[in-house]
Amino acid sequence: MSMKVAIFQFQLFGINTYVVYDQTTHKCAVIDPGMLGEEEEEAMSEFLKRNNLTLTNVINTHLHIDHAVGNRYLRDKFKAPVLAHRDDEPLGSRMQQQAIMFGINNNFDELIIDKYLEDGDIIKIGNGELEVIAVPGHSLGSIALYDKADNFVIVGDALFQGSIGRTDLPGGNYNQLINSIKSRLFSLPDNTVVYPGHGNPTTIGAEKRSNPFLK
């Protein structure tokens, strides 16, 4: 196994932020940075420092505010590019409107995507690789990140343990989300570990068997 996954759960909507890192080269990516405020930002920085990790990419599965609120901090501090799907760019341009909608009092600038991700792209992290899988439905540009060698997939808010992402936000589409899960995520091996944007990890097989939304 090449890459390890560290999980942070931050206060804003209980968002799961992931640090995926190659144990040999100490290169890493932060996925869905949900740090809001100095305490959470410092917790992330200290983890990277303590483990001697070099941040090479900040990756967003989608650009709802809880998954993207820490982008600017990491980009500015570590000079790491922000990666996301082009179809979610309108969400990034409306960070302040998202904050108002969810009752968050902080001020936010427009989110800048440094590199667009497309279905099938391979993101190198040291000796490890993440494959981009398009899973629209929760948002237009939602993606999952699959590590075949290490048998896990980070799915953002597409799929949860026993549930699925909400589709009542801008860009959401229920039928599209169900199709994304069944045609793209459920094509992965049953023992693939699923790391969701909120809540506990699960597996592809467990969700095939028991998720009530996917029967």
C-alpha cells in the first residue's frame, strides 16, 4: 500500500476533510478543506508539519462552502494549486451568497480554481494516484477520487453510509445522482472503502446491499 488517509472532522456541518499522503515521498493532497477559523487552520498546518508532508494539491469533490472554505488558506500558505471540476465554478464564484444562505457570518472571496479536473484524469501524489470519477447529481461538477491500488474512494456528498447526497441545492438532480452512484461508484469492487463528505466510512458492497435509496 502506498497512500494513507487521515480524516479531520471540522465544525462546519461536520465536514470530513481528508489528507491523502504517500508514505515514501511525503507528498500529500488535502481534499475538501473545511477548516473555518484559526484553530482549525492551525490543526491542519500542524498535522502537515508533524508528519513532514509537502502539500502538492488542494482538491475539491465539489464547491459547496463547507467543502471549500479552507481552500484560500491552504493555497496562500502552502502555494498549492486548487483543483476542481469546471462545472462547479459558478458555486465557487458565489461563496459569499452560499455563506448568507447557510447563516455563516464570515466574509468570503470568490474561489479561484487553478486547474480544472475532468472525468478520467489521474492526479499524482508522490508514487500514488487518484483517478477522477465524475458523479454529478449533488452538484453539476461533483467528482469522486479513486485510489485503485489502496482500495478506497473519496466521494464527497454523492454517497453516504445508508444515504445519498441532497439534491435540492443549486445544480442538484436526484435522477442524475442515482445514475452516477449506480453506474460509476457501484462499478468499483465491493470491498472498496468509501470515504464520504460527512459521517462514517462504509464500503461499496455494504451500500449495494443495504442503502435504502439505491434499491
